[in-house]
Amino acid sequence: MNRSDQHDKLLGLILGSDVELTAEEATTRGGLSLEDGQRLWRALGFPDAGDGIAYGDADIRAIESVAAALASDLLDEKTVFRMTRALGTTMSRLADWQVSTLVEQVEDDVAGGKTSHRLERAVELAQYAAPGFEELMLYAWRRHLAAAVGRMVALGATSEDELLSSHLTVGFADLSRFTLLSNGLDDSALGHLVEDFESRCTDIVTAGGGRIIKTLGDAVLFVADTAPEGTRIALELVGQLARRSDIPDIKVGLATGSVLSRLGDVFGPPVNLAARLTSVARSNRVLVDERTAAMLGDEFETRTMPPRPLRGFGPVSPVTVSERRGFRSR
């Protein structure tokens, strides 16, 4: 099998159908106008293909799903395309992440003598991984959707503004001296460092009952339902990562208040304040705002520092937090 045939086979495995239609043909068969079809591609994060052959049966089924949603009385057009855009943004990042992971294994297999043909190995991995991971992806989405709905129900609110905003403790964990360190690493070492940092943070935050909102390479944004919960997570991050010689020191800022949830992200003064506190924190330290400190119990020791100017907030007195020695929460 030549390289072109291998490439076509790989695309067919991934897409689930052959590519043999233009955009106009696909949208017409799927029940959308060409204009709405192009809106769909852009919302999903794909460029317009013009008059080229770029679509197949799988695309028609996707178009039919969107057409049915637009024709229903339950979802308005704005909601349909907002949900589509959220899906496209998330799947784009997921696909890049998965491909880079698979490419790394392909290179390891070539280096280890398991294969001498990268594209053939990629086809083999796609044949093996695609079905199982597609099922796992759907399962994970449903579980996360159920958890998100549960959080909404727990708010007990009735208006949209109340449902989209909530009182949370926001944490911002940042690697110390990351720029200086990254300048001395090659691409492979830097990639491993970032992945290890994000993976460890995700494990610690999730185990502590919090949620990762997003990762930024050298920083992680997370939220917790209460100030004590967020503080325990922050101290655990510092404690565990400080013991790792392969990950630089970190510093964490926490702030509590009303947070707006939009587009899978969170916004509001606590988010900005947590980031500002991190910027003035020392390595392996946790700084919190006064509101968070006031909500902490006997398991923590706090010390208010002298006021210092924080951009956008004026003079702020950060509070250092540590676990009280000998305290047992259980």
C-alpha cells in the first residue's frame, strides 16, 4: 500500500466514511442551506472548503442532526450554534492532544524497532484505538454533563443570572520561574514537563473535590465549592509538587466570591484577584484574600501581610495560609 492509499485509509477510519461530496451537495442532502452549512463548519472550527470535495456520509448525518435541532421548538437558533461552537472548541483541543500523544508513541515504536513505517503504524493505532475511545468519549461527556446539571440543581436558583453565577473559591496555581526554565529545555523535555504538571494538578484538584477550569501550560485555574475545600487543595498542590524534583516550585493564589460561568470558563473579580495574588506569592506558598481567610476554620493558620498594590484592585493585604500543626480534620 503506497503512502496516498495509507493516508486515505487513515482518513476513512477516522471519519467513518469516504469523502466524495462538495459542501453544497452535503448540506442539501442534510437539510440545510449552504449558508447555514457554512455557519455550522465555522462554529465547529473548520474553514470553508469552497467547491472542493471534502464531505461524506458522516457529514450528512451531522448536518441532519443540526437541521433537526433547528426545526424543533425546543432549541432556538442561537442556542444550537452556541452549543455547536462549544463542541467544536472542545473537540479541537482534544484532537490535538490525542494526536500528539499517538505521534509520540509512533516515534517510540519506530525508535524501538517495532515498525519502520510511521504511517502504517498510525493506521494500526487508529484501527485499534478509535472504537474504544469513541465510546469512552461519549461516556465521559455524559458523566460530566450529569455532574454539571447536578451543580445547577444544587444552586436551587430560578433565574438565568442566578444559574450562571455562583459563589466559589477560585484557585490559580502557577509554576515559578517557568520562562527561565523553559528556555533551557528542548521541545520534548518542555512537553513532558507541562504534561506532568497539568496531570498532577488535575489529579490533586479532582481528588480534593474541586474542578479544573482550564490549563495554561505553566498555570492551572480551578474552583472549589467552599474556601476550606479550595485551601486544602491549594496546600496539597504545594505539598505534593514541592516533593517532585522533576517539576519546579509552584505558588497558589485563592479568592472567594461571585463567579460567572460562561463558555466553559469562569469570570469575575475572584478569578482576577486569584491571579494577582499568585503573582506576588513566594514559591511553595499559598496566598488568599481576606474574604477567603475569614471563612477558614481551626485547621489552618493564617497571617495577614502588609498591604501591597495589585493591578485593578488597589492596596490589598494578602493572607498566607498553612495547615495548623497537629490538627486532625477527621
